[in-house]
Amino acid sequence: MSRPNGMPADAHDVYRRYLSAVVLHGQASANAVGLGATDLYAMNLLALGGSMTSGALARRTGLTTGATTRLIDRLEKTGHLRRVIDPADRRKIMVEPVGPGTEDVDTAVDPARREVGELFATYTEEQLATLFDYFARATEAYHRAITELRDDAPDRHIDARPDAQ
């Protein structure tokens, strides 16, 4: 594949190192607050997307329904989330973050937030606008790639937005 003008020759390796650092940070963050990486990831989805059914959480995480039930059981036992009746449809059970759950997510990402915040302070407003445009557009690109990778299960799109089904 050809490189756009200005793309460094080692761009692929730089990007892979960046992605690896993000994944390793996620694992370290989870360990720091006594959770597994998948548990912290699920708490982040709930913090960003709000209450959802276990089925919606399964689709967003890519876990099976059985694995999602075990995840919910673990997080409920530790006080990170609770099951509640859906006020719009009393037949449905929703899961929502509570207590230390959202605080743990914030605590876990605080060192990176601080470090990256210092890095952002070195950029101009225009550069920051470009970076955050990239983050938003890359998020959508990754969602499309995930759907492609999960072509046998296209309903497992991992979108944390509340309106995403």
C-alpha cells in the first residue's frame, strides 16, 4: 500500500507501538484498580453509554451472553454495578454502574489523562482540533473494522454511545 505524502517510512511501526501502548495501559489500569481488563472495559462502556441490557453489553464487548452474565455477576459482587428493572419495560433487566465503578474508571485513566494532557498542552488549537477530529473519525473506522472482523456476528458492534444498538 502506498503512503500519503509526508507519511514517515516507519509509520506502520509507530502506529503499532502506539496501539500496543494503549492496550498495555488498559491492562495496567485494570490491574491498578483490582479488575480484569475486560471488566474495566465493560465499566467504561457503561460509564460512557449509560445503563443497558446485558444483551447490549454483550454486543458492545463482543462477549458471549454467558461470559457477559459472569462479568455482570463479578462486577455486581464487587459493587461496581447493579441490575435494575427497566422503567420503560419492566420485563427487561438493565445493568448500571454504581459506587466505586465510575470512580475506578476515572482513577484508572488518571495517570494517562495527566500525561497526555501535558502532551496536549504543547499543541496549538488547530493541531488539537486535528487530533480530536482524528480520534472521532478513527473511532468510527475501528468500529467498521471490528464489524468486518466479526463478520460472522455483525450484531456485536462495540459502540458505547447510548443510541447505538
